[in-house]
Amino acid sequence: MEILLGVAEAGDPVCEIVRRLIADNPGCHARLVICEDLAGANAKVAKLAQLEKLAAHDLILTSDADVRVPPDFLASFVAPLRDEKTALVNCFYRLADPTTTAMQWEAVAVNADFWSQVLQSQTLKPLDFALGAAILLRRKALDGIGGFTALADCLADDYQLGRRIARNGHRIALCPVVVECWDTPQNWTQVWKHQLRWARTIRVCQPVPYFLSILSNASLWPALWLAAAVLGGNFLCAPLTAGFFLLLRMMLAQNLQRRFTPGGTLVSPFWLAPVKDFFQLAIWLDSFLGNTVEWRGRKMKVRRDGLLVEI
């Protein structure tokens, strides 16, 4: 096994941390790679394209910079590749440090709703996309789609990676390991931009399913039904019925978070579930009002084909 750690600039403060890590672990085949002159609007994939050329082995594992994995991660992740038809393995991820209310709101979207929606999708059809926190793939399958260079201008690089590999007839496996994503404290504006970028990414990748996704908003429809009943003069059972469905939504969100997090330690307050749904409505509407996204301080326009153009 080898570990390649790529950074864009030699002056990045993380370089010193990486050098200390390598020095403290002399038995590990690891090295720091300065990926200068990045070619592509997607900086992450542009770095991966340079690291791909240096990788020595036939299995390539990519990981985001904010990911923490359990000790048995590699053994569990490689296991699905015993099936020769499987070319890509990915896994779920959870937000591990929702330290602000805004991040706790986002944690409802990830730690409660997202993973259950992916499992629902898998029951309807084989996976034809990848989840980007950690991805393991065969080098031959990666070469078959043109390598990471072919994805260097894609916004949804993980989606496109899985999509193209699946189109070539390969199978995508979902490993039961859950990795953790850690981040610095974020306020409402930062979380909103992140969620809006995610929404516009999904809208570009799957426009019809994303448009119809509003139907699964579990707090919106009881609230609209309640408003319509009150306006129609039906004050008897409408509040109780709407209240029941909102309570059910909060209970299910709490249950899903507990099942997804160790010891239930990352469960957001129950009242954030309907708040998340109503904010999600605003994000859903906003996603159709423009094609620009902000990513690590860079403003870019998303074309209809999913490619990025920096503004």
C-alpha cells in the first residue's frame, strides 16, 4: 500500500503536518505531492489526475480531505472487489461534528435523510453513481473512462465517475462502513451556500428526479393541507392530523439519526427536522433561479452538461 497526499501549493500549512506524519511513520510508503499548475475547474479532481499518474498499484482509493475512517476501513472496503464484475466501491458518510445550529440542521439532511434515500434508490435499481467521501476503484475501469482528467471540469465528479463506470458495464458496490466528515464551525450563510451548491449539482445531474423530489418533503404537505383546511373553515380535525404527521416526521428523523451514529451522540434537536424541510423548500426553489455555485471561495457557473466555468 502507498499513500499519496496531494496539495495545490507548497506554502500550504498542511504540508508541515504531512511531513511530520511521514517522519513519524517510516515504515509507511507515503509521500507528499505538490500538485501545481492544476488543469481543470474542479481543483480536487485536477489534483487526483496528477496523483493518478504516480500511483503504483491497480486499486486506487480516493478520499476527501475532511474524512476520518475506522481502523478496519481498508479490509472492509476491498472485500466487495472479490466479485470481478465490481469495479467501484463507495460508502456512506456522516457529519461528525455539527457544532453549530446551522450544522445540526445540515446533519438532519445527511445523517437522517440522505442515506435512507440512497438505500431506497438502490432497491429500485442498481447503483449508477458514487458517493464522493471515499471511493475505491479498479485502475482498469478508471482508464476506461479516460482517467480523472476526463472529470477535471465536472462539478459532480463523484456522480460522473460512478455514472461513466456503470455505463461501461461495471458494477458499483455499497460498503456498509460509514466514514466521518469533520469540518470547522460554519454559520447559516456557509451552510446555505453548501446546500445550494449540492442542490444545483443534483438538479444538473438528474433534473426530473430532482424536480419531483419536492414530493418527498415530509413537513411541507401537512403544513399546506393545514393551511387549506383552515382557510376552508375546517378547524376540527385538520390541526390534529397535520400535527400528527409533523410529529411522525420528527420521530422518524430522530430514529434515522440514532441508527446512523454511534451511541446516538450526533442526533440533532427534534425540532430541526421540520425546520430543515422548510429551508429545503427554499433551497429547492433557489436551485432553479441560477446556475452559479461557490466552492471554497471560487465562484463558478454550471453549464447544462454539468461542466464548470470559473467566473
